[in-house]
Amino acid sequence: MTVEMETIQLEFNDKLSAVDNSKALSDLRVEYLGKKGKVTGLMKEMKNLSNEERPAYGQKVNVLRNEIETAIAELETELSAAAMKEKLQAETIDVTLPGRTMDIGGSNPIDRIVEDIEDFFIGLGYEIKEGYEVEQDYYNFEALNLPKSHPARDMQDTFYISEEILLRTHTSPVQARTLEAQKGEGPVKIICPGKVYRRDSDDATHSHQFTQIEGLVVDKNIHLSDLKGTLELFAKEIFGDDREVRLRPSYFPFTEPSVEVDISCFKCKGAGCNVCKQSGWIEILGAGMVHPNVLEMAGFDSKEYSGFAFGMGPDRVAMLKYGIEDIRHLYTNDLRFIDQFIPTEDGGEAHASI
Amino acid sequence: MQVSKEWLKTFIDIDVPTNELSEKITRGGIEVDDIIDYTADIKNLVVGYVKSVKPHPEADRLNLCEVDTGEEVTQIVCGAPNVQADSYVIVSKVGGRLPGGVKIKRAKLRGEVSEGMICSLQEIGVKEEFVPAEYQDGIFIFNTAQTPGEDALTALYLNDQVLEFDLTPNRKDALSMIGAAYETSALFGGDVKAPESSVSEIDDVITMNIENSDSEAVPFYAVREVKNVEIKPAPLWMQIRLIKAGIRPINNVVDISNYVLMEYGQPLHMFDRDTIGSDKIVTRLAKKDEAFTTLDGKERTLTENDIVITNGEVPIALAGVMGGLDSEVTAQTVNVVIESALFDPVKVRKTSSRLNLRSEASQRFEKGVSHEFILPAVNRAAHLLEKYAGGKTLKGIASEGALNLEPGVIQTSASFINNRLGTDLSHADILETLEKLGLGAEETSDGINVIIPSRRDDLKIPEDISEEVARIFGYDNIPSTLPEYSTITPGRLSDEQSEVRVIKRQLNAQGFSQAINYALTSKKRIGEFTDLSESLALLMPMSEDRAVLRTSLVPHLVDNAMYNVNRQQKNVSLFEIGKIFVTNGQDQLPDEVEMLAGIVTGEQHKTAWTQSFVPSDFYTVKGVLNALFAKLSLAERVSYVQAAPHDELHPGRTAEIYLDDKKIGFAGELHPQYAEDYDLGQTAVFEINLAEVLKIKTGSILYEFLPKYPSMSRDVALEVDSSVNVSEIIDVIKDAAPKYLTDVYPFDIYEGEHMADGKKSVALHLTYLNREKTLTDKDIEALHTPVEDALVKAGYTVRG
């Protein structure tokens, strides 16, 4: 290394040690390695050398250049790492602040219950049928074995619009219409959810509008035992594995035999509590074998065909399931209420809760 | 129907604990709603003999009674006005208990010792309304001699429990003690004993003649006459049994009539023979506006549908509903006529409900009484009148019409019953069950003929027999199976049903909560947010607020928003899917149209500390709808047209929404005045005809290969009149460059400083793509120049 080279090297080392930012480093690079830089300037000396000396001289300049380049590159890496570190430091945020709000809305609990029930029966091969909320007297009553003189038809319970037009009091007219459309051919397997209306004063347990979901199966050789088996499966699926079902004889004009269906209380598991009024059982469904008059009126041969039907109130199921104290909450659309029904639900620990 | 166990035991030997009786009856199909236990909460209640009564020296209203309670004679202070010496009374001894948690202690009343309490019926748990008039204001006094010290509940026939039957409408057969006994027999076995109804007729022949002028209204009418009755209280057991059945004892004649009613379920009516005013009874339909005073003293105006019992001239009773004031049995009555009849159930129901006179009698006639008990009942009443009123029964029964006493027959078979129930019962099992029910059965070559007595004329078809078998066999014993279908069909949601679920989930995810509102609304909300001005109205609304069926979902959503805002829920977004009702006249079914509506008010998706939120303006609801239409694959077919369709909406911030060429709804901001009326600030709403949207079938997704060549873009900045809608500009662009233009959207709209009045600047971004090759600058030039030319030609200024 020539003296000059050594001078440059020492001077560079000095200057490099003073560099603390990438701008100064870039200037330093220009000062030494640029077109007019000091190292580049050394090469200009070549012309003053003999041919024999040149290769050795050139090699020495290159060694110096490489050393300087390496030193700059090293510092460059170091500086950019430091700069990145500083940037990251500066960009550090408080992750405990709330995230940007993406509001989500809640489902009305009635709708959750209806969808759960629909999904269960779809799994059993049922279809969902919906119908008119304003109905003809015929489909709401007469086709369901409730002729005009029937004592169970109380004007007081029904919102009439005219003598023959009314707000349906149950979703059963959907069954009557569906059966009629089948022209006497089974099988029919349907679930009918929908709004229904009764002439009731609204209070904590009564609503002039509420929801019903009914099921109907008509085919050859449908037995009461099929109804029992289906509802047992339903109770376990919707209310928990260890639910039991109890049928009690009852009366509905459109079924014969008719039964009330109780399920063992999901809260106390049958021990007796306030939900089941200490009985261990909760009355949840009305059901029965489709009355032959209903089948015949819809064009089915009641000797050949039989069927079962059942109905329940999702409002009541929702109130029982969640412990809702006032049916009017279901129709007030208070966000403090609906937004409690945002989360998804599963069966819970061992499918024990409902 | 309230069934006293003590009374029931006179019909059938039954010795099971009350709880077991109740449980089995409930599981057998008659729900026992409640058990009234007259022994509950009572201790140390005995019969006392009042030996003497003298006034309390220090208190006017109190008496000092010397009472023999069997083991001892004690002094009891009594405040009842009717206490008297030489009478048998109910005494709660010291240490005794009475209902309501009352404990009887030795007490001193104004210085006098009282060792116990002489009780009224109310104090031992009898409801005030059933206490006989003579005991209502004082203590109870036995009307026959008793043994002092004996258990008073036993002496009172109140050592008893009463089962309250909640009967379904088909179980009229159990509206009587004998019916309850048959039910008990079916469930527990044992024979049913009919009450004693033998009559000792005297030689005098009955004086009344019967004539039914409408045999449909009154198919059968019979009377007996009993003379020389002595009106007095009925025997204690009869009075108490009536009390337990929920009937207040009056006097022996009236009580006998009610007693037989409860025994057989056959309502009777007792006339005072001497006030009938003739020797004949003619039943007929009332004349229009015929006046009649019922025994409650009220004058009734009758209609041609009411059945009346007349003396040939004027009504003396309203059939099955209430007797007349003039022919009522009174304390002076000596001779009575007992009516036992059959009336048209529907007419009785209409009359009783029109006059609001629902009684034990009318409710049984409404459901139809059993033919087989009509004559036994009238005989039983005569028998009891002879025995407990000293009456003499005249010879014969006067009647007209016919009873159908021939039992009905239902043909069925074991295979039918097993098929309906899913059971495997043998012939013998079924016959045994029928026998328990008291139904006859004959085996035939191909099945079973079931013989139905008239008390069970509710049983009409083979299915009824299957129910009877099921409930006696026990529903718990019926197996659990699943249907075996003749054809297997898949279960699934329809396209429309799936799409509705998708819509609900998407709106939830965008922050909308699901509302469910009432379909009934007030007349004044009709016409809001809709072109419909007519609605379907209820015949008899319960309130003005719920009188008509809604014609738009939005008014109730506005109410919901206001409700929430007024409860510190300032930021509201709600949607509802439901029907509106388009009237076709009151006597026709309306068109029910499924709608989707939504409302946003306040600041949506608000992050307070970043001061960011989505405003509740037109563009927000439009964005929500666009996302929905994109999800439904309809975005390309939906367009928005500036309009001011309804007064409730901001005329400058509302669009009508078109799907292809069909108007399907609107989106807009509430008119500021309307919003203010509902305590709302800036609020946007939408409502679309969901049925129209769901009707469209869009099929599967059509996949396109990804482009191999890059797209190119150009921006255009325009100065246009403020009134120009961006959609017009886009239309011009699309018309001018139909080829390769894949997208055009506005990215800057500016109005204000640096712009001339009435002008705005609109900048748009255009994207061109040729799927076959890379577009060169030259190609773009060739495509884009005609666009700029067209914009100029349209009168817009293209800015540098």
C-alpha cells in the first residue's frame, strides 16, 4: 500500500467512525468511491506508472476500494437496522385501545328458535311451508273440523275482518292448504312456522300476535308411536340429551287421538323448580293423529292414509329457554334486548343445557 | 267440575290416596288442575255443644259461652250474633290451627278467659260465596244433634279432598259425579252404583200436559209433579257436597235440583206449580223482542233463536239458561213441577252467551246432555223431594218427544287400532280395555263392534275408540318409532327460504338487529311510506292502535328507533322481514307481500376515540342494499332513480329502486320534519319488495378465466352543472366506449370554492381490459378519445 493509500485509508477510517446517519454515509461513499472520489482518483495515477507497475498498483487500489466498500456496507446495514428499530419504536401503539367498531346485529330470539326447529325437521326430511296470515274462515276453522257451530270457535278469540275473512289463529290453515294441494297423494312432511293472531289483551304472558310452528306428516301407515318417537328425538335435540317426553291425552278438534306433550324440565332435570312449577314437566306441544275429517276434507282417503300433527309456540319456547320474563319484549325491538342474542350457541357441556 | 272424593265414594268403591287418584286421572286425560284439601292447615277442630250463652260483662258484642267439647266444658268468648244456647257448633280448641296460619291459644278477652274459638264456615276454609245465607254473618250451627268432641271435619263431611277437573271440550261425559265415577272405574276398576231413584207415586195423576212446537229446538221434554213439599234447609251432607262442588245451598228444593244436576250432569228446573198459570207447558222459539223477566229480576228482550218454556201464553223459563221470576220456587212453594229435558245445544249456547248467563246448567246443555240420564234424573229428584221435603209424587211423567236410548255402534278392529297407535295389542287386550270403559264390545267376523252408551255419545268414529284404548292402555306404554315413508323425499329449504336466511345473516353482520313488529297498526299510519292508501280493518279491534293491517314496515321501525333513542340507545340499525297487506276489499283475501325494510339513525360503527363512524344517511342504506343485491347476484340489474315518492321522506335524498324495469322499493332519508316528530336526527330507511327480489332465479355462478393481460386505466375530470347526476355521466361514457371498458366509477366530487356557482367537478376512473392482448397506449387512445368527445358533446367541460 502506498503512503497515499494509507493516508486515504486512515482518513476514511476516521471519517467513517464519525458517521451516524445514512445521509452522511452516502456522502462519504461519494467522497471516496464516487466518480471524483478519492479512491477513484488513485486510479488516475496509473497513467504515471510503468506497464510493469500497473497491475500491482491496480490491485492495491482495488484492495483499498473493497475494504472501504465493505466498511460502508457494514455500517449501512447497521444504520438501517437502527433506523428500523427507531421507526418501530416510534410506531408502537396502545393495543389495549378498542379496535375499530364493526357493529353486528342480534337475531330476534323467536327467529333463532324457529330456525333451530326448522333445521331439526329438515334433517328428518321435512319441507318448510308458509302461508297466508289473513285467511278464509274455511281454512282456519272448517277444513280443520271446526264447523261454524263448534263451541271451540269463540268469536272473542278471533280477529275477524269480515264474516269469512280473519287473521289466522294458528298456522294450521297452511296444513289444510298443503294437504288440499296434494290431491290425496302422500307423503306430506312439512313444518309450518308463522305469525298468528288472537284477540287477547297484551300483558306479560299474552300477546295478540305471536308465533307458531306446526308439523304435519301424512302417509300410509303413520302411527301414534311415530309421533312419540319423532317428538322424543326433537326434545333431545333441541332441549338436551337427557330430556324425556310424556304424552297426556287431550283434545283438539283437528286430531284424534289428541295429546299434550310434556318434556322433562331442562332446568331442574325433573326435580321440580319455578320453571316447571314444581312438576318436573313442562308442557310444550299439542299434538295428535290427524282427524279423519281433516284428511277427507282435503281429499285424502282416511282409510288408506293417516298422519300426525303437532304444534308449539316459539315465543313460549324462547321465554322458557332464556328465562324471558315478558312476552312483549319479543315485539318491542329494544336493542338492549335483541343484542343479547348476538352470540352463536352450541349444545354446551355434554349437550346438557338447552 | 269439582269432584269431592267423599261424594265419589258413594258411586264407586275407591280406596287410593288422593294424589294417586289425581295423578292417574290426569294421565288418563282429565287434567286435575288442583286438589282442594279441606283438612289442610286444620288441627284440633271438634264439635262443641253450647250449653249456655251470657253476655260478656265488659263488651256489648261479645258473649260468654259454656261449651262442651267432649272431654271438658270450657268457656269460649264468641262475637257471632247467631250464637245460641243448646246448639252444636264447630270449635277450634286451644292448640288448634285454622287455614291462613291461625293458631288458637288460650286468651283473655276484656278480662274473660276464652279457651278456643267457635268457628264460621269461612274460618275453616269454605269460600264466602258458597256459605249458605243463614251462616254468612255468623258461626255455623249444625241443624241436627251431634256428639260433642267428635272430629268436626268428619261431622261436616269436610274430611275430604276435592279434585278440580279441567275438562277438555270433548269430555262432557265427566261433567257429573256419575261420569267421574265411570272414569274412575275405567282407570281403577270397580262397579259404578247409580243413585237411588225409586219413586212412591200416589194415586193422583200428573196434571201437566207437554207440547213441543219445535222438535228440533226441544227434542224431548218431561216433567214430574211433586206436591205438598215443605221448604226447609237440605240435609247437611247435601249442603256440604254442593258447597264442595262450588254451589251455594239455598233450600231443600233448589238444592235437590242442583244435587241431581251434579249427580247426573242433567240440569233440572223446578217450577212452582201454582204460579205456572195453566195446566200445560208449551215449548217454542221466542218471538222477536218478546220480553221475559228471569229469576234474577232482570227483564230480558228475546230473539227468535231463544228457546222458551211457556204456559201456553207467556214464557215461564228460558230453556236451559234461567227460570222465570214468576214461577220460581220460593219459601211459600207447596207444589213443584220438575223439568228434565233435552234442548238444542247451539241455541242454548247462543242464548247464554248473548245474555252473558253462563251457568252450570247452560254449559251442560251446550255440550249436549246424555239421553240415558234424563228420566233417571227426574225420578231421582222426585225421590229426594219425597225423602227430604216430605213431598208426594203424582202418578206418571208428562212428556213429549223421544229419547234416543239405543246405544250407538262403532265398527272397528284390532288391526285398525294397532295401526293408528303403533301398538301390538291383542284382541283380548282391546276388549278388556273397552270393558273397563263401560263400553260394550261384540266380536264380528272382521273386527269389533263397540257399543256406545249415550253417556259417551262423544265417541263417534273408530279413531275415537283408538283414543280411548290409548289413554287407558297408557301413553307411556306406547312404543317410540319413526315413520316409514312410502317414498323418501329430501328435506331442504326452498331457494327463497335459503336466501332469506342469507339476507338475515348479512344484515346482522352489517350491524342490523332483527326487529319483529306487530302487523296490526293504527289507521293513521296507513299511507306512510307507501302508495297504498287503503288497508284491511278489523271488525272489532281491541284498540285504535291495533285496528288495521300494516301497509308498510317502516312506520313501526320508526317507532322502534324512537323507543331506543329515548332509552339512551342513540345509534340504531334495525331491519325487519315481514308482510304488508294490500286490500282487495274487506270480504276478500288481501295480497300479502313479503317486504324487507330497514332503518338507521345515529352514528353507525362508531369508534369514539378515533372519532370515526358511518353516518345514517342515504349513501349508507344504499351501500347496504348494494351489498345485499351483490350477494343475491342482482347488483347489475338494480338501479336507483332520484324521486320524492312519499311525504315522510326527504325529497332531495330519496331514490326509488328498480329491479330491471320494475319498481321494487325506495331508500331515503326521513324528511327532517317527520324525523323531528319522532325525536330522531338524520335517519335513513329503506323498504323493498322482497317477494319480487326472491322471485328471480339467478342460477349458479358463472366462472370466468382470470385475464392474462393487464388492465389499463384513465381518469377523466369534468366540470358539469350541479344538477347533473353522476349516473348520467356514466351512461354517456358507457355508450361511447362499449368495448373493453370494464369499470367506471366516480372518485371525486367537488362543489364550492374554486368552482363556478351551479357547477361541480366530477372525477371518474375508467378501466379498460382486453382479455385477448395487452392494450397499448395507442389502443387506449383509440378507445378513450371517443369517450372524451362524447362527454364534450354532452355539454360537459373536460378539465386538463
